[in-house]
Amino acid sequence: DAVGLVGLSEGGLVAPIVAARGEVAFIVLMAGPGLPGEEILYQQGALIARAMGSSEAQIEYNRTIQQQLFEVIKAEADPAVRRTRMEAVLRQQFAAVSDAERAARGLTPQAENEWIESQLRASGGPWFRYFLTHDPAPVLRQVQVPVLALNGELDLQVPADANLRAIEAAL
């Protein structure tokens, strides 16, 4: 009756699941998501790219690549087929880069392959697929214990305003 759960970032996704089962007396969500993972990742990508000085055209291009990858991840349940299709999307992205731009950015074939492999490892697994498609609102609506939700206004990973509004609306 006196045990609470603090969830930070992705832990803020898990804490409401536990609370909805009636297993804790309260939860604290720190940078917890209120929006579906896909929407958070689109916002996150744009915010981080802007902070790094990317142009709006580059931000839109990055979102297009994200959308293509996310469609594959959501549609393809078979991990091997999903990986192959994701790799094709990523290789297509690099095919559009001119030789001059490759040289200016130091994009060697080895660097390209390493980057693609890191993206496949990071986003090709079951947890990422779950995060991408999970909408926290239905779970939050089931929470019957006190909730303290804290998000930082300068957070580029879990944008505060949109996520806090979604958490509040669901609760």
C-alpha cells in the first residue's frame, strides 16, 4: 500500500502498465510518454535535427526516411524479412548521396555499412516495434492510483508539452 514506482523515459511507459494492474500505490513519470512511440520519434527527430542546425528540407527528408522505416517495422512481423526490407530503405537513402557529398562527409563504404548495421540493431528488434506502435493512452486510462508526471521543457527526447497534455487527457 505504500510502494510506488518511478519510471524514467521508457520506464514511464512501463510504470502505468504496472499501475493499471493495481500492483503499486502511486507512480511518478519522469519524461514519460503520453503519445504513441511513432509520434514521439517524429517529434524527437525534428527537434534534435533543428538543435543541430539542420535545414527544414533536411528535417523533412529525415522524416520521410523515418516513415518508410516505420512502415516496414509495423507491417513486417517476420524479423528476418523486416531486417531485409529495412536495410533496403537505408541503402536507398545512401544511394541518393552524390560522390562529392560522400567525400565531404567522409562516407566510406565501411562507415555506411557500420551505420546501417547500427540502425538495424537499434530499430529492428521486438522492443522497438512495440514502442513504435504502443499508444500509452488506453493504459493510462486504466490507472487508478495517484500519478505525478514531470517532463522537462528543454527535453528533445520526450517533448514536454505534447506528452504532458496527452498524459493529462488520458488520466
